[in-house]
Amino acid sequence: MMPAPTGTVTISIMGREYQISCPPEEEEKLRKSARYLVQQMELTKSRGASLAFEKIAVITALNLAVDLLETNQNATTSENASLQEIKQLEKKIDAALLASRQIEI
């Protein structure tokens, strides 16, 4: 299987342009991600008096990493809770089936 063709996309982030290699089918996702990043960087910039670009980028990256970790933790917690509920339902079903079998005998 041949690798997907990769094009180059120009992304502008706070006045700086970056050439990013990207398959054509991923271009819109890349552009949407860049817009989100710029929004978050602008938010970081608005909170700090006169932060350098690199510092804005690092603080924004850390904030996004915290958000991602919290989202993953919440998903894991939710998944664990769902698994516990499923186990409780399985126990109830098993008990109901056992009671039903005892009535038949």
C-alpha cells in the first residue's frame, strides 16, 4: 500500500506562518486545530501583560495538556462507573435467571 500523498499547508499563528506537511484529507482538521490554538493563545496573551510569543505558546500548551488530561481522567472515571453499573446489572440478571430456574424445577 502506498502512503497517502502529503501536501503542504500554510498555517498562521499570531502573525507567524508555518509550513505544515499534511495529507489533503486532514487539511480542514489541521486548519480547525490551528484556529483553536490561536484562540487559546489569544486568551493566554490577554491574561498576561506583555508575554513573549514563546512564553504564550508554552503556557497555552500546558493549559491544553491539563485540559486533555482532565478530559481523559473524566472519561476513565465515567467508563469505570459504567462498568460497575454493568456488573451490578449482570448480577441482577443472573439472580433473576437463577430464581426463574428454581421456580421451574
